[in-house]
Amino acid sequence: MKSGRFWAWVVFALGAAYFFIPLIATVEFSMRMRRGAYSFDAYKVVFGDPRFQATFGYSVLTAVFTIILGVLIVVPTAYWIRLRMPQLRPVVEFITLLPLVIPAIVIVFGYIRMYGSNSPLPFLGSETGANALLVIGYATLALPYMYRAVDTGLRTIDVRTLTEAAQILGAGWGTIITRVILPNVLIAVLSGAFLTFAIVIGEFTMASLLNRPAFGPYLQNVGANRAYEPAALAIIAFAITWGCMSLIQILSRFAPRSANRPN
């Protein structure tokens, strides 16, 4: 027993070293911009760069619209499948997994071919159309995570009983989804939202090929032309991603703990 615990701690220590040593080295390198002393000059340069502010703000706004679109699509779909069409659940789960199989570059090239300036639907010929396509593309990439988060939340509540009670009180379908179902799966929706936010902030392929001023292409551009600023940006992006993961863990503590009820 003691030997097993010892090797378990050895494996844990090796895994922690594999994770933290490169991270510590990146932090140390990012603070060496001032010769002969450690400083946060690289971080000051990054935060003071107008392009950082513009691209990060653009990606945050895009993430907000992506989350809204994802919620509008996923919550009613997952609710209706669990309530009325459980036989279609394997099909829907397969469809939501496709973004993990189909590369983002294939999706974005399809957008360019279908919605280019010479096509019958030239969405890419305008800033608004290109931004809308980017949001739709991001919602597609985030679909596997958003759907599973919402579906997991729906498993913790009795969807059929809540729906029947709301209908007895005279509620319509819109009211049932927005005022009965959504509040009960809000923690799950927020978990999917934070995952979506992390995906949008770091995504490069779609934003680059659609020529959008997003944070991902800015990271690549700085990494190709600077020395210390890319390390600082890597730490900033890491902090954002793990901040989202930490919020998911915190919110999961408030999720319902009820057993899964058959519908």
C-alpha cells in the first residue's frame, strides 16, 4: 500500500513538473525584457499596444454574440429532444460532434466559396456579413461543448414534470423555456459559455482566413515579430483560459445534485 502511494506521488510530481516547468520558464523569459533585471516591461508594452486593445475587445464582443447564438440554438433543441424526441438524441449527439472531426479550415474555406464576393450570397463583401459568418463559425466550433453542458444540466431536472406544471398554469412554450427551463440549467449554460469564450479568444484559423481583427491572429503576428512580448501574451492567454476553467469549477459547486430522472 505504501509503495503504491509512493509511486502515485512520483507520477503526480512528474506530471506537475511537465506542466509547470515550461510555464515557469515562460514567465521568467517574459520578465527579461529589461537587460540585467526582471521587470513587467513586456506586459506593459502588450497592454499599452492599441492593437492588443482593439483585437482583444473585438474577440470579447464576438464571444458574447457567439454565446448568445449558441444558447438560442442549443437550449431549445436539447430541451425539445429530451422532452418529445428522445429517439433522435443519438443523431443530434453525432451532429454536435462533427466540429471536432471537421477541421476549422475546411469550414472556413466552405464559407469563402459559398459567401465570397462573387457568390449569389456575398456576405464576405461587407464587414457586417463577415462578422456574422465569424460568429456562426465560432458557434459551430463551440457546439460540442455547449450542447453537452446544457444536456448535462437537463439531466439533473425533471423536464416533463416542470413542463406539465407550467402548461397547467397557462404558460406558452417561450415562457416555459425562458422562465422555467433556462433558470434551472443556468449553471450548465454558464459553463458552456465560459468554454465558448475560451475557444473564441484563442481561435486563429477562421479569424485569419476571414481577415477579421481578432485576438488569435494578433497573437500569431506578435509571435512572429517580437521576442519577449509573445511570452507575455502566452501567459495572458493562459490566465484567461484557466480563469474560465476556474469559474466553471466554482459554478459547478452550485449546480443541482439531484439524481437523473427518466423523462
